[in-house]
Amino acid sequence: MRQGRRSVLLHFALLTQQYIIDMYIKLETSRLDYYRSEQLQREIRTESYQGVVDSLSIERDIQSSDIGKRVVLPSSFIGGPTDMRRQYVNAMALVERFGKPDIFLTMTCNPPWKEIQDNLLPGQKPHDRPDLIARVFRSKLEEPKHDIVVRGLFGKVAAYVYTVESQKRGLPHCHWVIILDAHHRMTSAAAYDKFISAELPDTSHQFLRAYVVKHMMHGPCGASNPGNSCMHDGKCKNHYPKDFSPSTVHGKNSYLNYRRRDDGTTVVLRNVRLDNRYVVPYCPLLLAMFDCHINVEICADIKLEPINRWSRF
């Protein structure tokens, strides 16, 4: 986008997306050709790696995918198997050093954001400009990162890991795993309720209530909407509606059972009346600041069975 210059490419809607995809494929193909070169494969000692693979394949059935010339992608190839394993090992090293995560946070792009709407060209819809959506979301993502990591919204942060993905509808969203410092970890229901809510705000907070209804209500699903995307075998895969609970209590090897009081507070969404059992847990401050779906969960009580890190070999 250039001031005072009209870009024809940005007016092609879905064709613009096709052009972006074609250019990305060209660049990715060029990178793969480079990594496939004989010189680079010698530098990363592919023949030694092939010997290890051959010795292991003796004990198992040979698959059709094992036949042919093996090309090893180094960790510098973003998105390759080696890079993904390196990212995984680095994340597990943080858990080993600082302890298990305390907070799991998901943030999804909101197309009606003012920064997106003000920069759309005449006649455009947000899905016509994936470049604009990605740039705005990236800028927005830096704000909660600063609030959480630098300002210590939930307390002092010892380590964090996040990844940015795209939904089926094309909207970018990120998943955060946050490890708090040992002296700032939340260990009581009062501490959980201070930062996270799973209830509809009362009518005295109309601003926040509108955002909860807009972004943080699940469904409707179940008998009122059996065709919802979350339904599998007649049940909601996310286990909604949740049970009413007068206070926040620890679950058994699961997320907390957040406070969801049966106080008669309801809202009509898609012609179905919903109550607190359908509210997705959220942080009121973050939701009010960023006007988007931003799910915040306490995951400190979730246990994992020990896994032999060398079992795949």
C-alpha cells in the first residue's frame, strides 16, 4: 500500500490471494531446490544419517515412503521436520527449567477491528486482504505480549511460548503457554477469580457484557443446535454446557471448574437463550482492551504422563 498510488493487485479479491499463494509456492520451491543440492546434502552428512535410518529399518517393515533418495532438510528450513522438532525440544527445555505452564491463552483476529476497516479499499471485505489482516494482527499481538511479559499482568513471567496459526476461515490466531515465576504462581480460587471469569457480567457493565456476548459465548449446541461444528456423536467435543458451580474448584487432572453461578442471568444468541454454562473463560481486562475472542485458562493443574523422549527411535 502506497500513499497516493492505486495498486491494481489489491483490488482482485480472491485472485489476490491466489497470486500470493503462487508466489509463496515459487519461493518455497526455490528453497527446496537449494536444500536438495548435492553440496548442501554433503555438508549436513546425509550419508551418515541414511546409515542410521537403514540400521533401524531392519527391525521394521519397509514402507513405500522409505524408497528413493533421502533429502534431509536442516533446521534452517522453517516448517520442516527438523525445525519443528527443534522448536518442540526448546519448549520442553523451558518446562524442564521453569516448571509446568500456568496459563493457556488463545487470541483470534477480529475482522471488524478499526485498524482493518479504516484501511480497506472501497468495496473490499476483510477476507479480500489477508496481507492487511496479518499485519494488523501482528501489531495487536505485541500489545498483550507487552502487558503480560513486561508489565506483569498475571505476575512475573519466567518463560513463555506461542505459535501463530490460521483458522479454516483464514483468520490468524495464536496459542500462548505462559510459565509464571515460582513466587507469582496462582494457587487459590481467589487468585483465579481475580484474573479469569466464566460468567456473564451484570447489567452495570454493559460494555464488557456486550463483548462477552459477541466473542465469548459458545454455541449454541446440543439439542438446540445439533448441527453445530463442535458436535460429535451427539455430544459437544468441548463439553458444553458446563455445570453450574457456586465457586471455582480444582478439576481432576483437567482445567478448573470455574465459578458459574446459577443466578438467572441469560442472553439470547441465535434465537437460543444461553446462561453462564456457555461462557468461555476470559480475562475481563484483556477482553475489554482488545475486542476479540481471547480465551484464558489456568492449566497448572493438568498433569501429563511421563514420556520416554527416545521412544520414537
